[in-house]
Amino acid sequence: MNGLDYGILVGTLLAIAVFAVWRTRGKKDLSGYLRGSGNARWLTIGLSVMATQASAVTFLSTPGQGYESGMGFVQNYFGAPLALIVVAVFFLPIYRRLKVYTAYEYLGHRFDSKTRILGAALFLLQRGLGAGITIYAPAIVLSTVMGWRLDATIICSGLVVVAYTVMGGCDAVSLTQKYQIGVIFAGMVAAFFVLLSKLPPGLTFSDALSVAGGFHKLGAVDFSLNPDRRYTIWSGVLGGMFLAMSYFGTDQSQVQRYLGGASLRESRLGLMFNAVFKIPMQAFILLLGVLIFVFYQFERPPVFFNRAAWDYQAAHGSGAPLRALDAAFQAAHADERRGLEEWIGARRSGDVAGEARAHAAAAEAQGRGQAARDGTRDILAKAGPRGSSNDADYVFISFILGYLPHGLIGLLVTAFFAAALSSKSGELNALGSTTTVDIYRHLVRREASDAHYVTMSKWFTALWGLVAIGFALFANLSENLIQAVNILGSIFYGVVLGIFLVAFFLKRIGGTAVFWSALASQALVFALYSTLSISYLWYNVIGCVACMGLSLVLQGVIGKAKA
Amino acid sequence: MTEPPDDETTGLPGLRTWSQVYVAVLLTFVAWVGLLVALDRWFS
């Protein structure tokens, strides 16, 4: 990165933050601070919901996933449209009618205090655990590639987001998210067109897709019934629907985004905006990764994209085998490129036999190259955390730094930080609100002025921000832990959704039955997770169904005992 | 603040009721899935 790139990065991020604080300045009551001024239009809500969900990891890692495994990950989002419709029809009107600050406040209205606190505690535990990740995950990748200090990257990005979230509250979060997602989209679209322009002369977009299809990278929909497969249309639609329903309907970081709508209509349209555009957005980001795969079929790629990890291990004991694998990979890549050029030539001339022969040769060479990559990964995995074996996160950023012009590099790095800040601000805003409303105001100090609660909310938001920064600085997270925290979210979400579905649809069930059922269901999900190897998306279904079923049984038992 | 009725108009041209909006969203979802399947079939 040069001065222009740094200027774009620092200037854009600070300008958005300062503008948002300035626009939302002025004294606010608790409602204004936690829910916003109540005049948000559907586009602001829709972009804010999208920005909260799409973290920097989405834009850094997803292209790498497309590069490595193709388009299949998009199925993870197949449940989102149906889930968002359910949230718009059932959840949203109730939240608005009761004028709640948090989703868990509704549980207090419907059940009792302990169920409300359970819902809030599960949210705080889950989001609190993940709080550091949103800052840490992009910081580790960007600092490794750029040579920045990790601690400085975490502290600088963390303090910016804490400052404007604390000062501006919900309105500032929504406003910054709107501009930040604009920067993200601009960066992604620019990367797409630069990528197309970098393909070899004569290779059309259609040819590029044929190359990708020839290596099975375009398989976006898997109809397999095998439950062990992580992404299929069934796990995506069913498991993904439960996950999305829980996330959009019960996670305060999302609920807070649409509670500030000017009307029910604006909030609903904001949700429908996401129902329509979430899948194409994810597909587009994966397609970027697939096109980077095609690009690297004609351009020499590194055997391992995390060059810092590779260089470190090559200089510390594993030099000979790593260099041997690198040589094998480069030889395989040269053969693969020759095969692909023959394949495209045969396709154009209509030589069917030649096309099949060349494709088989390219596929054989690609297999050899993949074996060399796998061998490299094995060596780096055995070397411990420093030699991280997963380089998917580094694919996109390596391409950006290696092939994009200055200015655009700055725009893309700004986009990654904008994504980190936008999701982080939504999380901090929600953590601060839930701590204030469901814990402090409900359990510690019930009667106080609005000004007091606003002040406390600011302190709690700042505190969660500092916890997140501290966690990111000192936890020394490995990538496995990052994945574990993501899976942990899925494990909790099912049960939380179960509590809310009981609240909405099983009117005769009371707080005691749902409270104990939720705890038992959570224990069941933990037990199953430690024994089964099914896709983690299914735990959303299991937790939810178990919570609802047990609640029915327990309510029957309680009813009989009373009788 | 009085909450508008649940069946308020959507304000969308051609989609007057919320049921129509939800059906349109579901049809869009089916179209996206169909497009992704077609993309794979066409180029594989």
C-alpha cells in the first residue's frame, strides 16, 4: 500500500464516523439512543441489517471459499428468505406493538423474569464470546499480509468503532452502516471488473465460467440427502431457515436494526430487501473467488497463500520438504495451464475428442497440484498455530495486493475495515442495550431517569468494546477457535428460537415450563454436538424442536400436578 | 404513537398486499436457485 491507499483508508473511515456522529449529535432520551429517532426508511434498515450480518470475514474469507470449494457455500443462505418472511409476519408486529427495546424484554412480557434473563444471558454469552472475533479475524489477516502490528491494527479499528457507537447510539450505527456498505459494494464491484480485465487475452467471461465448471467450481446446489455433508439444499433451506429465523428474529444485534423503522411498513420492506438480495450478494462474492481460481489457472499462484506462515516454516526446519512441494506444485501448474489452453482451443474448433483429452490432462495436473497444496498444509498444520494450515482467508487479499492498482487497493482494504466496523458497531450497540435494559434496569436499578440509563448504556457499550479489544489482543486465537465460536453460535441459536416460537405460537405454555425445557434442550444439543458429526446447521433445528416439544410435555406435567 | 394497522398498503407498484410481497419474495428465491442450477448445468 502506498500513500494514496492509506489516504483512502484513513480518510474514508474517519469521514464516515465523524459525519455520523455530527449528524446524530444532540441530547437523546433512552428510546432515541437505543432504538434511534424512529424515522428510518426501508433502505436504511435493509442496508443496516445487511451490514450487521456481513462482517469483514464475509468479504475476506468467502472469495477464498469460492476459490477452494466453489459456490456450494451459498446454500447456507437458502433458508434466509423464508425466515425473514416469518420474522416480518410474526415477530416484527409484536415487537413494535409492545414498543420493546430488546427482543428479550418481550419474553418478560410473555413469560416471566427468569425466562427474559435466560434469553438475554444466552445472547450476551454468545455475542460476548464472539465480540473479539469480529475485530480479530480481519486484523490477523490484514496485519499478516501488510506487515502491520497486530495489536495496533486491533486497537485502532476497535477504538474508532467504540467511539462512534458510544457517542451516536443506534442512529449513528445505522447511518455509518449505510455508507460503509456502499464502500463495500463499490470495492467488490471494482474488484470484479479488474479481475475480468486481468483474464488472459481472448478468454471471454463465458470461457472463464467453462473453465470453472470443468473443475466443478460452479456446483452451487447439492441435492444429496447425506446429512454429513455440510452444505446441501436441504440443510440450507431447513437448517439455514432456523438459523436465520433465530438470528434475524431473536438476536438483538439484528432486532435493534429494524425496531427503529419509521413504520411497520418500512421495517418490513427493510427485511424483504434482505430476503431478495442476500442470496445474490453471497453468490456474487463466491463467484469472485471462482474467477480468482480461473485467473490463477493462467497466472502462477503461490503453493500456499499465507506467505508469512510459509516463509516462517521454510526458515525454521521444514525448508526442504516445503520447497520440494512448491516445485511439484509449479510443475503441475505449468502442465495444467498447457492442458487448459489446448482445451479452450479444442472447444472453439469443435474438436470434441481433443477437448476431452485436454480436459483430462488438465484435471490430472490439477490433482497433482492439489496434492502438493495438501502436503504443504499438512506440514504447516503440524508446525502448530504459527504455521496456520488454512490459507483460504489469504486468497482474495493476496490477489488484491498483487494485481490491483494503487487507489483500488486502498478502496478494497477500506471495504474490509468498513465491514469489520459495521458489524462490530451493531454488536456493541446490542450488547450495551441488552445489558442496560435486561440486566441493569431490570435487576439492579428499576427506577431512574432516562438520562441515567443513557449514561449507563454508553458505559456498557464502551465496556463491551474494551472487552472485545482485550479479547482480540490477548486471547491469541487460532483459526480453529474462530470456527468453534461460529459453531457455538449455531448451537445456542436453536434453543433461543425455540423459546420465542413457544412464546408466539404455544399460548398455553408458561414461563417455568419453557425455562426448564430450554435448559434441558441446551444440554441435549451440547451432548449431541460432542457425539455426532452432522452439519452444524442441523443443531438449530434440533435445539428448537427439542425446546418446543419439551415445553409441551412439561407444561402438561405441571398442569396435571396443579390439578 | 399509534401503530398503523397490520394490513397497511405496501407502497409497492403491482404488489398491493403483504401476501403478494411474500409470494414475490419466494418466487425470487426459486428463481435464484434455478439460475444457480442452470449456471452449473450450462457450464459443466
